[in-house]
Amino acid sequence: MSDLRTEEEQIDAIKSWWKDNGNALLLGIALALAAIFGWRAWQQSVIDEKESASAMFFELSQAVTAAESAAGAEEDAEQQAADISFLAERLVDAHSKHIYGDFARLYQARQLVTAGKYAEAEAVLQAVNVKGEDNRALASIVTIRLARVKAAQQKYDDAIKLLDGDVNDSFYVTFHELKGDILKMKGDRSSAKAAYEQALSRASELAQPTQLLQLKISDLADA
């Protein structure tokens, strides 16, 4: 009997504890499960977004490649340009904060430059996310294109100011050569020559082609 009472007392104790703590325990379990499934759902959504953006960018890239390799009629070229514009805009709208959205903006800007719409191209390039250590190469590409667009609008000082910032070693030669081109457009031939010579010096150190830079320097010297 004593054993039975002990078991009954244990059962009563468990019932009493469950009455006082059962709801809290169930809530804790529910929250833990929600956190686990919520995390998995978030991870899956990130994967889905990346795959969607990648597929859309591939489609855009294919359209650009087809347009560049084609030599059709003018109306075909116009249709291809319209298709590229549509695909790029769709990608930006769907994945504006994703790296593929930024790549699409580069395509958009290039089309606008081709159409002579430099102010619009400048606005698109300025919307590209170039913050963060992982985006250093993209930042350099955007800076180069922005400088060219500004120069096309005769905003020479603004363009040169962009190129005077920190330069990734991989783009040093390109930055200084472009700076020389813009200074030449501005009419500052001595500064243009100095920029070309900086580019030439680094190109020689890196064993990069130097013939064009030498021609540009010679052209300024002859003039």
C-alpha cells in the first residue's frame, strides 16, 4: 500500500506541476519549433531568390549576347534592344537589392549611353550598390563608367574628381588612362600627359600592353 500511495503521490505531483507549468512548456516548444522552421523557411527563401535572380540574369545575358552577335535589319536591332531593356528592368524590379539587379543596371546604363541619354545613364549607375569590401571591383567598374558618362556631358571636373579617389590596383592603369583622356578633352594637355605617363609606368610594371599609351603620349608631344 505504501508503494501505491507513493506512486499516487508522484502522479499527483506530476499533475500539479503540469497544471502550473504545462502551458508555458508547450509555448516554449512551439516557439522553438517556430524558430527552427522560420529559419529554414528564410534560408529557403534566400536560395529561391538567388536562383530566380540567376535565371533572370542568364536570360538577360543571352539576349545581350544574341544582339551583339547578330547583324540583322534595323528593326531587328530595335526589337532586340527593347527585349534587353524589358529583361533588365524586370530583373531590377524583382531583385533590386541583389547583385544580379546591379548587373542589370549596368546593362541598362549601357543602353542609355548608346541612345545618347547620358543623364539617365548617370542616374542608373548611381543606383548601383558599391558599398562593402566584396563590391570593390564593381565599384571600380561603376566609377569608370560614371566618369565616361560625366565626360560625355562635359562635366570634366566631376569626372576627374571621381578618378582621383582610391584606386584598386587592378584598375590603376585604366583609371589613369581615362583620366588622361578626359583631361585632354578638357584641353589640359600637360596634365593629360602626366596621367598617361602614370598609367604607362604601372602598365610596364605589370607587363601589360603599353602601345596605345605610348601613342597617346607621343600625340600630345607632337602637338
